[in-house]
Amino acid sequence: MVINKSVVVIGAGPAGLAAAVELFKCGIKDIVVLEREPFAGGILNQCIHDGFGVIKFGEVLTGPEYAHRFIDEAEKLGIEVLTSHTVIALNEDKEITVLSTKGLITYKAKAVILAMGCRERTRGALGIPGTRPAGIFTAGVAQNLVNLKNIMIGKRVVILGSGDIGLIMARRLTLEGAEVIAVVEKMPYSNGLARNITQCLEDYDIPLLLSHTVINIEGRKRLKSVTIAKVDEKGEPVKGTSRKILCDTLILSVGLIPENELTLGAGIRLDDITQGAIVDENLQTGISGIFACGNVLQVHDLVDHVSNEGEKAARAVAAYLESDGDEYMEKSHIPVKAGNGVRYVIPHTVSGNRDVTFSMRVDRQWENKKLSFKSSGNIIKSIKYRRLSPSEMVVVSMKASELQGVKGLEVSIDEA
């Protein structure tokens, strides 16, 4: 049996829920949201700290509070949100195969919104030498065990990587009575937000060791120690700088990867840098009628931006359906590329006929520089920044009038 829907949203995290609510407000009511977890809300359910919603709602909320703003609204509007429904396949014809407690279900959609979120890099991706004892967790798993399952994971903790979840867990574990010996970061700068460095490390006197990494793990049944060392500019351990730290727990906070197996299965091209889909200014992928938003498109640092991106995708889908598909979509033929100092820019193409919001990350820390948008070598827009960091997404809006006559667009870091 095939169930026909106007829109299928894959993922009931902040991007998917925001997209579903916005679709309903745009008059698209034949929607289903598919979520593999038993509860809607995504990763926000385990983020019990505050700091969410300042941009979106003008309030400081915890993760669950933020999620329930959208969960409650979706329920009030009568939007169909199906939990414990795992999408196992998506094809270019927008057919979605779902595994549920009732067996296999197939949906046929006029449009699909990809909002599957992201996953964590594990020890296997890092290739750290040593034994394979218990006591090694990714930061998200540690957060889930402590916050949702009330399981304390260790007493003496080393955290590798200074991503935001790792920083937040440094504070959380300290409050639960553990000793967080150090946060070890391979880069010469932190990969977390500045506020988390202050509130989660400095306020609790937890050392942040920049330009350091873990080079060995020891322990049989349980982790006994890790060896850390200073690294040079190439990230290689510096001889004579290693030292052993006795600990029973190692937390890995070493980056996130968009959850894009379904995207690849549908034949959608991915960006080599973001590992998210290549999209146009409408967040439409290379397949007509399939859109991507949130952390499955690019890893965000603020959930407010995730929700905004979900709503943007929803408005584009509503217009796509209203015009019966391709007739609405203005051909995005103007390529956008990352230049000096910029790792990536989204969207990858624009039409030049409408206002566009670009999001990007720089490749390292920069101070007192300009972010320049260039066409054929000519600067069409530039913004001065006192500080730019890879840990903080840069969002810039441009008017259609600024894009008139543009044949190609390059975004780069220049002297102020």
C-alpha cells in the first residue's frame, strides 16, 4: 500500500518541526513528519541546560522547553507526527520507505523536506592508538546517559575536543561530582562558542589545553589513563611533551557529521566540506521537490538558526507546490564559491532575482578583517568584523538589487 502525501518531513527535531508548523501556516496541511526516536524534539530532549531561544523567542529556554514550543504547536494544529518510524530508503521519485511497529510503509510525496540532523564522530574516525576499554563516550552519548537515563559515567574525566556539547558536559559532570581534569583541544583555538568557554570551563576552573591531543589510551576492562601531547602546526605530536593522565573516562567532542545516508541513497550530491546536500537559494537539492534544512544540511551552532532554516525550506516548498513544481523554481544558475579564508558558503547557487541569506564558516580565527562578496573580482558587498571564528556560523543577507548583473559569486576574507 502506498500513502500519498503533499509533503513528507523526515525528522522531528527542531528543523523538521519548524518546517511542519510553517507549512501548515502556509496552507499546506497534508503533511506527515516521520521520526525514528520514540519522542519528537530530537537532540533537544537531552539538552537540559539553558541558552536556547534568545534569537527565536527573545527568551532563555532549556532544550526541552524550546522543543516543546514546536511540539505543542504541531499538536495544536493537528499535524501528523509519527514517532518510532524509521525511514530506510528515499528515491528520486520522492518515494519513502518506512519501518514502523506495524511493518513497512511506503509514502509517495509531492515534496520532501530532509531534516535528519547529524551524528557524532567516534574514536574510530580519529584512529587514537591504544586499548579498547570501557569508559570512552562521545559527548552526546554521555549527555544522554547522564541527563535522560540518570547514569553517572565516571569520576575522573578527560574531554578530547572543545565542541559545545563537550564543554557543556564538562560543567554538567562537575556539577554531578566528577573531576574534569582537562579539556584537550588539537587546534590552537576552541571549537565552541565563547559563552560556553566562560560559563562551562572558566567558571569552574577547568583547564583548556589548546594545541594538545590524546596520543594513547590505556586500560583493560576500564579506562586507566590517557597520554596527551602538544602538537605542532601540522597537528603532529611534539617529541618530549607527552604526559600521562590517570582517568576512568574519556569523552570525545570532536565534531558532527550530517546524517546523509538517505540523501546519498536518493542520488543527491553532497558538498565535500559540509557533507550536506548541495542546494540552491530555496534550499532545494539537485532533485526537484527535495529540500534540506538544519543540521543535515550544515552543522549549526545555534538552534534558533536551525528553526529559521526549517521555516525557510517550508515556505519554498509551499511555493513549489502552489506553482505545480518546477514552474515556480527560478533557475539558480549563478555559482557561489568559498574564497580565501572561507571554508564553505550556502546556498551553492542563486538566481540573482531575489533576496538571499548566506551562511558560512571561516577556516580559522581572523581578527579585524573584511568579509567580501565579489563578482568578477569586483567587491559588491563587504562587512567588517572584529573577530571571526570557525566555531561561529556567519550569516549575511543580500538584497536582489545587490545581485543584479552578477555572473558568479565568491566570498573571501580580505584586509579591513
